[in-house]
Amino acid sequence: MRKNLLLIPGLFSLFLLGSCTPESDPKVEAVKRALDVARSQLELSASEFDSLPGFPRSLMPKFKVVDPKDWTSGFYPGTLWEAYRLTGDERLRAEAGKFTARLEGIQYYKGTHDLGFMVFCSYGQQQQTLHDAHSAEVIVEASNSLISRCDPAIGVIRSWDFGEWNYPVIIDNMMNLEMLFWASKHTGDPQYRDVAVRHADITLRNHFREDASSYHVVSYNDDGTVESRGTFQGCSDTSAWARGQGWGLYGYTMCYRETGDTKYLDHARRIAAFIMNHPRTPEDLVPYWDYDAPDIPDAPRDASAAAVIASALFELSTLVPESEGKTYFDRAEAMLMSLSSDAYLAEKGTNGGFILKHSVGHLPAESEIDTPLNYADYYYLEAIQRYLSLRGLDARRL
């Protein structure tokens, strides 16, 4: 969620060979415009919520505001930190600190697996920006809370405490492992990393079909055997929910970066191939909310899935040989350009202060359909950060 990409010399030269100068490159101009929109939109939303409790999550059609225990609570402060680093706008830095502070105490909450989203996307961004001791302390304490949800007999971190499942684990949970890897590196204590690796290994074994598409929910029996495989937010138990495929791609790319274990890289490649070669991918590459939605091509698009996938592909492009890396980079760049077009990028002063339009939260529950979402904005700005880093460009000098 926070990794700054380091340029690989050969990869860098390959990507930029024959490219336009930044001043004449329409893709750079598109990103420059997007950052101007992001700054304006975030200043608008921050002024709206500065004196109000909670965090903006979506429009339904009015603001959906959530408290710290909501799984999305960390994305808005994290987006503010990302925008500050990209723009240098000191007001955004001040607002990022204010909204991050609203999460104080959540690190002790043990009722969710989403602490990586909630804490690492907020305090993690703050720590990356300020390198402050308090943020590090919060992240480590949140990691303690997260690993408390791992039953050693089953070996994976429990996702939910509701529903009829015995021990549900969702593919989204791969995204929370990055915080555990960070905690082990910071403290020197291997317990966090050990939990993350075991969770990734068991999920790899049980969550994926032969074509590398992912189930959303896998539930386990008390002895660690699989109770059921299915979905909660997807179209059906056998479908490929688009954002879930993005979570898997991002998660295993990150696991390879953190461990160097090639089985994670191989799996990330397989997921990428499933996404990039899927016959139901729209021309603009922003996926339908589920690759198996019955009403394609009239099904809603999910910009949040596109943002997650693009960000993951940018990182994956740095971890493989040059020719393969260029394929991932080019796909991610094309997705980023689509998201930066008028079709998905909001106009200033509209869209409730959110940056991207047209995401889908939970369609089967008729919740957050064709609406902005705070996590779409978060991964969109992260994708921009990674894109500019790979191109050797400083956002503040565009």
C-alpha cells in the first residue's frame, strides 16, 4: 500500500525509449490535470468534514460517513497523505494529520481483519511521510491486534465474525498482510511475518481456481479443512468478482516483494494473465464489477478495481524481466489514462469532493453502485505515484 518503487535501470530505459519529453507528453499532461483535480477535490471534502465526525466513504446519493471501526476509515486520511506528497500542498498535510488522529485507539480493536486498511493506509502513510515514532507504535500495536485473529490450528487470519460461516476468510485479507511484514522489519520480531506467510500460503492453496481467478470467501472447519468456497460481494459463488481479482494480484505481488519467494511471483503473474486476457474486459480496460456479471455490457464498471489492478501492475512490472515488465507497465498505464479521462475523473466541485466516479461497493446488497468510493481514490493516487516514479518524474515539478 505504501511501497515507493525503485527504478530498475534497464526497465527504466525500456519504458522511456522513444517517449515524449514530459512537457509534450499527453500522458503526463493527463496526470498533471488529475493531480490538480485531486488537490481541489480533497480540499473541498476536507473543508466539509473538518468540523464533522467520521470519514467520507461514498455518496448514496448523499455522503456516507463512517466511524473509525468501518473497514474504509483509513483510506481518506491516507489519500490526503498521498496527495500531500504528490503536490506539496501544506493544507493537505494539515488535514491528513487531523483525519489520521481521528483513528487514535483503533489499533487496539480486535473485531476485524481490516486493520491493515484502517491503520496501515492512514498511520502507515503518516509514518512514510513524517517517519514519526508514534505512527510506528500504532502500526505495531495494530499488528498485534491483527495476529490475535489467527487461529494456529487453522493458520489464517479470520476475516468476519458474522454470518453462518464457521471461519470465513476473504481474498481482501491479503491486503492486510503488508502491515505485518512492516511490523517484523521494524521490530525485528518474526512473529508478524510468520503469520503473514502462512496466511498467504494457505490462501494460495485454497482460494484460487485453475485459471487463477479467486473465490471471494473461503470458510474453514476447526481442523483447517475447507468448509465452503463462495462469494459475498460477487455475482455468484463461481464468478470472478473484479475487485477481488485485484486484491489477489496486489497481495501476491507485495508478498513476493517482501519475501523473495518465487511462488508468490508466479502466482501474481497467473492472476495478471487472467485479468489481462479476459474476454469480457471492456475497451477502456476499466472492468465490469464482476467478470461474470450476466448483464455485460450493461453492467456497472468498477473504477476501484481498475485502480487497485493498475497500482499492482506497476509494481509487478519492476519485479520481472524487462520485456514482461513492459507488458505490465503498458497495461497499467492504459488503465491509468482511462481513469484520468473525463469518463472517470470528476470535475472540480462535483462528485462530493471524491476524485473518481463510477465504482461499485456491494452490488448484491444494492449498496454503493456506480458511486465514488474513498478506496478508489486511494489506490488511484498510489498508481499515479508509482507511474511517475517509474518514469523518473517528480510530481511537484510537472
